[in-house]
Amino acid sequence: MERRLLLVALPGIPPVRPGDAVGGLIIQAIAAAGVELETGDVLAVTSKIVSKAEGRLVGLSDVQPSPEARRIAGLCHKDPRLVQVILDESQAVSRVRPGLLIVRHRLGFVCANAGVDRSNVRPPPDGDAHRADREDAVLLLPLDPDRTAAALRRQIHEATGVAAAVIIVDSHGRPHRMGTVGVAVGAAGLPALEDWRGRKDLSGRPLEHTEVGLADQIASAASLLMGQAAEGTPVVLVRGVPFAPRDGTAAELVRPPDLDLYG
Amino acid sequence: MERRLLLVALPGIPPVRPGDAVGGLIIQAIAAAGVELETGDVLAVTSKIVSKAEGRLVGLSDVQPSPEARRIAGLCHKDPRLVQVILDESQAVSRVRPGLLIVRHRLGFVCANAGVDRSNVRPPPDGDAHRADREDAVLLLPLDPDRTAAALRRQIHEATGVAAAVIIVDSHGRPHRMGTVGVAVGAAGLPALEDWRGRKDLSGRPLEHTEVGLADQIASAASLLMGQAAEGTPVVLVRGVPFAPRDGTAAELVRPPDLDLYG
């Protein structure tokens, strides 16, 4: 049988503002696109719209950097207030160099700047001084993206009758390799980490790679269409990924520190 | 405009043996699938069939391990002959632990076991003692996958009139994250590392992530269909990735050691 994968960037999702219901926007976008959800579909949602809906914006002028934040800011040449925001989102600092601050995020994964992003935070169209929309605002990652993925999955199931899987996608840099790639920071309804133990190859030998980062691979695929932030395609429908549904979470994809030889 | 990505696993590619012409097999498979190649298409080819065609098989009983290979084998609890093969494919050892040997491959990237794989090496159907097909054979990565990608691109262009991009895909584990994902170890005809410097977000601010691992994201997407090795879908056609053609190589994706904080 010919195997196919189809990815569709759902059109028509408006800029998201604090308090917006992301689930409702996705359900509307699915309907507007004339797509019928199918069992096995995955909805890949950029973390940015989840963060914005959650109001995860911090105005830097409200931040009082600690002596530790000032010290690290001196090492990485970043705004001490931004460093404070990053440290508040982190369990531990992994590496500091001029221009670089890599941490273990409170959610467990290792990434640059704890995923705190200055880009794509919209200034208010009316010049309103709402705290969350100020020029100096930075955007934090969602509070609990695994929980948000599960909630979106429930809402979409209720609205459409189909229990699609959901992943929340962020872009991370990587040790050893250049360039960012999409990864799953939240997941529901699929094996984020797929266990191939017991599977055999053509010659009957056990497969060597026994765990596959399924949700990360889907996140990278979806990122190919989400890529250019300015084009506003924050949700991608992914159809045709072969997987057995399971209550997986993106937390499965975090290598525990004691198994991480590059901590 | 609705943006779509389509991936099709090309059916009917037979098991590859040393000396086979991979380009010819791909061109036949495209024709047999009734697909018309289009400008902008990417053909993702698993490194395994390239390696097999190149005869990159080594029989472990032919290998005489050095004292250094024996020493490292004691640390990682692997066959000293396998460790010798891995060291022969490597520039440097990165990490050694029981069960784990992570090296900088001669091609520059960091990965487990230098990509040397025992799985999916077919025993000879007729019991023939051909060196390359013995029970104890291991499969090395292709000799020069960037060059192979460029050669396949040329052959496919000549046969079809379309200059599709080509990537050669392997599966790598990762620091910090669990599970393997597809990465590009060879590439031609696309910006393997895409430079977003100068691009702006919705609010006019420069984008924070200025380099994207485009070919790795395509490799991960294609791996979703290549995944189950036993099902034999070694080539995936990827249509709809937005990129500006360029003579990129997978070497661009290798973080130089002096920029790698996790060497």
C-alpha cells in the first residue's frame, strides 16, 4: 500500500490575545477549512498562540534583576531583566557564553533562553498601555503545555466527535547540530516517545534504535509549514502518521538529567 | 492561500545489494508510482540503501581490534571488533558509558556508534558466503552522502527533467531529549541550513531564531513514513516545502567543534 502523509496549515486563525480560547479558534479554523477530522489526525499548535492566550507576557520594565541575574547577564551580554525572566523559568543553568544562555527549563527540557522570546510579540494597534502588550514585552512558554494539549484534545473531541492527537510545538537549537528544529513541548493522544523494543528488522534482528521521538518528528514536519512566523499559520493538521494512540505526554521526550551525558 | 505538504513513500523499491544503482531504482519507483516530479520536490532517501549499494558492509570476523578498541569496548560493554569499526569511522570519541559509545563521525556530526548498524543487514537468501552479506556483517554510513545526494539529484534531473532536491536520511539520538529522529547526513539542491537573518516578525522585530535546520526537519518528516524498517519504504517524496533552491550540503548542519558547547 502506498503510504502518504498530508500536512495542511489551517488558514484564517487571527492573532491571539490574552484570554482567547485557542480550542475554539482551532475548531472554527477546521470548519472554515472544510476539513473533516479523522481518527489518527494530529493537530500541531505553535506554543506561541498558547502562550499569548495564557497571557504569558512580561514587561521587562517591571522586572528587578537579582545580583545573580546581573552576574549571568554580564557573562552572556544580555539584558539583566531578560536574564531574570529566564532564570525564573529555569531549574538550572546549563551553559553561558557571550550571546548564549542555555538552561534546563522548569518543564525539564534544555533550551536557549528558557524559550523566552522577544520576537513576534505584537505591539498594541491602538497604543494602549496594557501591560501584556508593551513594546518591552517578552513571551514565555506556556504554563503547562502537556495539560493544554490534553485540554485541546478534549475540546476538539467534543466539538467534532474525533479524538485527534494534539502537540504543542516550539523551536529549539541543538548541541552538535546547527539550526533550530520544531520539537514537541506538549502532547496528548499519541506516543510522544514511541517504543520499538521487540520490533524486528527484515532479517529478524531486533532494531537498534528502540525509541523514536515521534512527537518531535511530527513537530519538525509541522514546523516546515509554520516556519515563517510572519505568515501566521500557527496550527497544522497532520494526517497519515502511523501510530497506536496512547496517552503520551511531551514529558516523555525529556531526557532525565542522570541519563543526559551532555547536561 | 492554504499551504500543504505532501509526503509519499515510493512503493516497489526492492532490497538493495552492493553495486546496485540507487538513482535508477528511484527513477523507476517514481515512474511506477505514476508521480510527476515538480520543481521544489525533495526526495528523501534512507542512508541504509545508499550504504548497501556502496557495499559499506564489514564482517566483524575480519576485524582485528586494537588495544585502544579493546579498552573502549571494556568501558561500553560492546564487541571490541565493533568498537574498532566505529573508531575507524570516527574523528574522536565524545562520550563512553556502559551500553553507549558516542563519537564525532569522520563526516563531522556527533552520533552514537558512528552510525554503524547491525540491524537490517540481510542475510543472504541462498546462504552464499559473500563477505558483505555474512551474519556478522555491520553496515557503515555512506562514504560521502553529500556527494551521493548531488549525484542522485543530477541523475534524477537527467531522467525526469526536474531538478528535485535530495537528502540522505539517518536516525540519530540526541543529548537532552529521548528518542531518535531523522536527520540529513547528505543534501543537495536546497538550503540544508536556512538563514532567516533579516526576516522580521509580525511586529517588525527581527526573528530570534535566525537559522533553521531545514533539511533535518524534512528528514524527520520523511522518517515518519520510513520508520518501520521492516516495511521497506526507503524513499519518500516530499512536496510543498517552501524554500529557495540553493546548492546546500548537509555539512552545513554540523556544528563546528568550537561552536559546540556540548562537545
